[in-house]
Amino acid sequence: MSRSAGFSVSRKSLTGWGRTNPSVADVVEVLKSDVAAAVKESGSRGALVRGLGRSYGDAAQNGGGLVLRLAGSASDASLDTAARTVTVSGGASLDDLLRIIVRRGFFVPVTPGTRSVTIGGAIASDVHGKGHHVDGSFGNHLVRMSLQLADGSVVQVSRSSDPELFWATVGGMGLTGVILDATIHLLPIESSRMAVDTHRIADLDSLFDVMSVDDDKHRYSAAWIDLVAKGRHLGRSVLTRGDHAHFDALDAKAQVTPFEYDPHQLASVPPLVPRHGFLNHATVTAFNELWFRKAPRHRLCELQTISEFFHPLDMIGSWNRLYGRPGLVQYQFVVPFGEEDTMRRVVERLSASGVASFLAVLKRFGAANDAHLSFPRPGWTLALDMPGGSKGLGDLLHGLDQMVLDAGGRNYFAKDAHTTPAVIRRGYPRLAEWQAIQQRVDPTGVWQSDLSRRLELVPTHSATRVRRASHT
Amino acid sequence: MQNAFGQPQTIVLLGGTSDIGLAIARELLSPATRSIVLACRDLDAGEKVATSLRTDQVGVDVVHFTAEDVESHGDVLAEIAAKHGDLDVVVLAFGMLGEGDVTASDPLAAARLAQVNFTGAVSASLATVVQLRQQGHGTLVVMSSVAGERVRKGNFVYGSTKAGLDGFAQGLSDWLAGTGVNVLIVRPGFVHSAMTRGLKAPPFSTTPEKVAAATVKGLGAGRRIVWTPGILRPIFVVFRHTPVAIWRRLPLG
């Protein structure tokens, strides 16, 4: 299929990182300058911009509609070393950006567990990382952005120029417009190494205790929990906490190239894996056991690279293929402080269910920001990866949703692949406020996604949009 | 949009009072379900069924639909989609059995059977597919029958309509590759239901609930064809290759 403007369209089946629930859309590769023209071509199914497809569920899909792939690299990023900011294209990835700024002595203010996310995606999902308890989420460090609106205009949005639109776009899942470029605050660093403390923790209660006492002494902190372990080993974990290493902490050799940064993949999973993948209860149990055993009981101030500390899974390309045809589902939720008991009951239910959960990560969140749909709020968050084909997993997660909501918690749009509009309405009480702003900037319903339809985030405008399309 | 576990939000039954169709809808019910649409000829009967399905969480809508009225199919499906949004699973569940001997000697009754089971099914399938293609996802479940796998003399009019429908659905499935729309062909054996009430059950007969369980399992596994019960598949491999001289004499009714 080709269109009149200077960009090409192809029909493609898209999924999220979990490789579940595909839908087919017209995918358009666009430059920033073509976005408005491409969006004009959208019909009743609307348009959506997709980054690197790392959200797990259907957030970056738009079945039957347009999906824009915004070209972008960090090569035209402009670094202001005095102001400690960088202005970078929305389609550029954190990987691109890190390769430029680390050598200049800066780090991104927030990085999730992968560097394969775009700047636009990081804002739209308001991503968080191991530093949330100190630094907050990505939106906290956003200075301004240029936003392509549904009507074709481009506006400069900052928290002073239009605070409503600014905070509705942070965490807004791409439903307010296309982030063409953004200016973000950077973190100055003295070296590209991380000074890391590792502790093996025997059970969940001890983990809560340790993290509650002195998490704030470290910029970064997260624990890996073995959710396959049962009984007195329930919740056994490996806690890693770190900070950017000072120049003085490096040995003489490393001091020659303190900002050396060359992340690379060790291997990539080939496209053909057995139908049911490699990850089942037996392999995951064995892996979890090994991971726990190989971790030192206590080790202080070990120097690691940025990718070892923040992005270990990026070393294996396309690791999501390990789950085979049924794909994987990630479940991430937060419960407020004081609801440790709920967290314990969730962990017990998951452990008892026999679902093979690989790499569950527990983290303490700090303060929330002003974004209406931002996920993090003060409390404990748990994220776990599970094979999508696990028997009864759908019902189990619907059950856990209720426990999380009853505790005053919620789950995360960028990870969600299963939940319902009702659950989202309870978890995100500011949804209606966000919807009013979304309607203000997109009254005809241009921006749509499979997620927005599934969770009824924006009203469907099929009638209006059909009329509009028939006029063009 | 269904979720990652294949739990649909919207289920449409074309043939909204069909025992098998309703069993499939019940089997698909989950906390993700928002609406069920019963498209049927008899609105009163549909409303009775709707009352039994309706909950606080699940809305049930009864819509008038007649298989023979092929001219209306496009509008009916478009209206369902306009009202309910994305259609995740649409079950083509309507069909008539007809009385074997009577139909064979009654050209009009036979033609009516063909109109419902084949012509109406072809039209309703394609009207459904128009909607599913626009949304870039969704599954059409086509209730075929083993009776179409090798047509037997006892109910050859019915069997031939299912043979035609099965072939149509296979071709449709291939034609739709790459569109995001899936077709699941279900080939049940003899099912104890309103349609077969009073008939003598052959061996390996089954129930709507078992057909529904097999169908939902097939949906989850992304299958193209489901035999239910599964034993019928090897049996029909043998039947297909049975010489005519023997086939004719088999006491299959």
C-alpha cells in the first residue's frame, strides 16, 4: 500500500515485548517533518507512535490503524554541559544517548532495565529505574518537549507553559501527541563504573527490613527475589545497591579511561526456538537456585560497568524469544508502605501457584510526581516475568489485581497485558482529570492504541472519525 | 481487544440461542469479559438466554439476525461493531439439521437448509470478516461438523452444507493470513443439544460443554481446526478412504 506523501506504509503484525496478542496495523516510517502529513491519513482507527516496542503488552499497538515509527538517533543531540541538559530526538534510544553522553561525563537521570527504549517512550511510560527512591521517574527530569498535536500543530510544552498538558503527556502512553524532541536534565558522573554492594537475604521479611533501614544511602537499589522458593526460603533474595563510582575509587588503569563505555551483546536468541520455549518450571527453578548460590553473601564496593549493573538482560538479544510461542507476561504492581503484608500474600500466592517466575524484582519507590497516569507512588513494587502459556495465570492475575487494589496499589500500563477498565479506574483515581486534558488536545480521537481501547482510556469516536475520514 | 491470555472482552454469537454457541460463550467468560452479543432470529428466546448470562460486569445485548436474510448481514455486523467496539471472538453458531429422509425428498426444505447452513453462513462470515479486518485482530469460530468430512446418505443434505462450509472456512482462513484475523474451524461429532433432541446418539457423541472446552483450548493454542472429541479425527481418516461400495453399506444412519 502506498500513499501520496513521501513516506511508505506497510501492513505489519505487531506485539509488545511479551509477544502475546498481536494485531495488524499500517506501519509508517516517518521523519519528524512527516508526522503531521502521516497523521492526516489516519481513519477511524486513529494513529499512534511506537518506539522500540519494549512495553510488554499492547501499549504500542494500534490494530487496524496507523502506527508511526519515528526515525531518530542521538547524533543530533545537543548537550549543554553548563546547564547539564541534553536536547534529543523523541525517536532516539537511551542506548544512542548513553553512547554520546557517558564519554562526556554525564548519565541519564533514569534508566529502566533496558537501554532499548526511546526518549519518547520513556516519557510516555514515565519509566523508572533502580534509582526511583532517590531520583523519581523519568518525567521528574524532563525540562520541555515539542509535542506534535492531533490537529497537526507543534507546541513547546514545559511544566510552566502548560502544566496540564506536560503532566498528561508524562505517563500518557502516547495518547496526547507525538514527542518530537525533549530536553532532559542529566546527571554528572565521575566515571562510567558503578560501585556495587551485594547482599544475600534469607527471606522476604528480612528484605523489607534491610531495604527500609538504609536504602537511601545508595542512589540505586533493587532486589531480585526467587519466587519459586517455598516455605522458609519464601522470598529469598539478592539485594544489589550501587552508586556511580568516584574517580578515586578506580584503579590506576581504569583512571586512564574513566568514561570508557562500550556496551555490547554477548549473544542473541535465534528466531526459531521450541514451540513452548526453554523456560518452564524446571529450568527456571534451576536458574533461580544458581543465581542465588552464585551471589556473594556480602560483597561491598565491587566495581561493575553500567551495562552490568543496569542492563544485564540487554547482553542477550531478543531474550523474549526464550518463552516460545505463548510469549511472556510481566506483572508489575505497587502497594503503599505499610502494606508489606499484602506483598507477602501476593508472593505466597505466586509461589504456591507453581507458575515459573523468572527474575522477580522488588524495589522501594520514593515520592510520586504530578503526572496523572504515572505508575510509581511511595511503596513497594514487584515485577515478575512469567510464561504466557502458564495454566490459570489469567485468573491468578485478576485475583492479584483485587488484592493490590484493596491495598491502595495499582499496576503499570507499560507492563499490563491482562487487566480491565474497572481495575484501572480504581488504581488511577486521576484518570478522569487526565481524560479531560486528553480531550482538550485530541477532541476527534486521533490517538488510539490497543491498550487505550482495551482499558477504555479514551472515548471511542468511531462515528466522528469515520465522517472525518470520508471527507478526505 | 482480548488480553494476553486470549480472554475476550466482546463475544458475538451469530445464532445467539445455539446450545453450542452459548456453551462457548460461558467457557470464554472471565473477569475480562464486558459484553456478549446474541444475534438471533427469535428475540424473545434470545432475551430469556440473555437474562441468565447478564451480570453487573457483563452486558448482554440481543440483536435481530436471520441467516437467510443475507442482505441484512453487513448492516447487522456493522451495527454490532459500532455499538460494542472491537469484536474479539465471533462464533458462527447457527445451523439446522433437517430431517434426513424428509429433506432428501423435499427440494424446498433442502434448499432452505442450504440457505441457512451454507449461503447464510458464507454471507455472515464475510460480513464479520469486514469488521475484524478493520480492527486488525479477532477470531471467527466456524461451527463445521464431521458430517461434512465424509457425507453419508442418511443426512447428505445437511452433510453437504457442512462440507461446503468447511471448505469455505479453510479457504477463508488462508485468504486472511497476514490480516490479523483468525478463523477457527470446529468439527464436532454428534452433539446432544436442542438441534439433535430425540435422535439416537451414535458412538462418540459429545455435549455442548465438551465442544466448548475443546474450542476454547483450540483458541488459546492458536489452532486452525479442532476435532471434538479428538478420536473422530483418526476415525474420519479411515472413513474418508473407505471404498464407496463399503461406505454405502455401513450402518451409519
